[in-house]
Amino acid sequence: MSWSGRLAGLLPRAAAGRDGDDDGTEPDPRFTFANERTFLAWSRTSLALVVAGLGIVQLLPPFPGVPFGRHVLGVPLIVLGAVLAVVAYGEWVRNQRALRHGEPLPRSLMPWILAATIAGMAVISAIVLLVSAIR
Amino acid sequence: MTAVPPAPKHRRDGGSASGRDPASGGPAEPAADDRDPQERPGLARERTTLAWTRTAIAFAALGGVVLKENVITGLIILGIAPLVWQLGRLPRGDSPSGLAVVGTTRIRLITVSIVAVALLALLVAVFGHSVPGALR
């Protein structure tokens, strides 16, 4: 048996009616694939945020006069990466359910969350840099 | 708002290249081949497989970054990468379209993996040995 077959055998089957995956009618496969790709794109965004946060904390030189400056910038990015992954899963479930019931796709909160957090991080970065420059 | 054209008739095999309906063994709908190549589910499947591959590469890249700071954590994250790649190549099950059976499980696995990796990265960031100035 191939590795893929063995791995598939290890995975539990989706419970009926849970997560909107078995109820309703089967949508066009292209829409299901597109939903999956969107989830994967958000997953990669999450991983990129984790890498960015880790890079800031571990690799950037310390900010003079701001002892925890790197942690203030890096840790929220890592946390945002985890939050984004969980929200992406919720969005995938909601979209899948809407597709299976022929309903309009729900409005996504994720671009708003990402934009607000990046803007907030930009403001915090500017503050840290200013404080570091003044001291 | 742009109008969405009506979806073409559903191909339940998700786009096999054999030209035969796998459920019945009979010939596929003749209209299926007349569709625009961009609309064939087979290409959607291919794009999705590539997306899984990119996600696996992203895990590997993160593992490489962490490896420089913490070998064990980095190896754990690097080990997730081939698993993610295999998840993307899983057979889609025996549901009518073959899409739903392991779909939720693997999406959930990816979510759990990313949260776990983020927690590991958090531990490395807070308690790990840093190399300040490496990006100077």
C-alpha cells in the first residue's frame, strides 16, 4: 500500500453532519477545491507571520533603551499566526457549509483582522523605534 | 458585483483524465471535454495539490529557520513538512465526489499543526538563545 493510502487509513472519517461536510448536497468540485486553496493560502500567511515574529525576536539587534522591544514586536506576530490559523479553519467550515446548502458565502473577517493587526504592529514599531532613538 | 456564470454540470470524479465515469465504468459526459480548460475540475485539483506543496515548503522553511535556534524544535517542524505534502496527495475517499471524507480531518490537522508550531515558536522566541544582530 502507498504512503498516501496508509495515511488515509489513519485519518478518522468526518462525522456525519459535523462541520457542514456531510449535510446538504455536494457542490461543484471546483468550489470545494477553491475553498481548500483559500484555507491553505491563509495557513501559509499564518506560517509567514510566525517566521516573521521569530526572526524579529531572534535575529534583530536589540533596540537601545528598549529592553523588550524585540519581544513587543515579535510575540504578537507569532500569536496572530496561531489565531489566524484557527479563524481560517472556521472560515473554511462556514464556506463549505454555505456551498453545500447553496447559500451566499459568508463575509470573511480575516482580511480585516490581518489589516488591523498589521496596522497596529506598524504603529507599535514606530513607537519602539522613536523611543529607542530618543534614549 | 460581477455575475457568476452558472456552474457546468458536476463531474463527480473531480476531473479524471480517463474520460470514463469511475462510478459506472461508462463513458463520461461528452460535454465535459468541451469546457474551457480553466473550468475543468482536474486543473482545480492540480492547483490545490500545488497549494498543498507550497504549504509543505512553508513548513520546511519555518523548520529551517527554527533549526538554527533550536535543533529539536526545528527537526519537529521539518518533520511536519513531508506529512503536509502527503496530506495533499491523499486519495479523496469514496464519497460521491471523493471530496468530503477526509477533507475536514486534514484541514483540522493543518490547523492543529500551525497552532502547535506557533506555540513552539513562542517558546523558542521567549526562552530560546537569540543571535542578536544576525540581520544587522
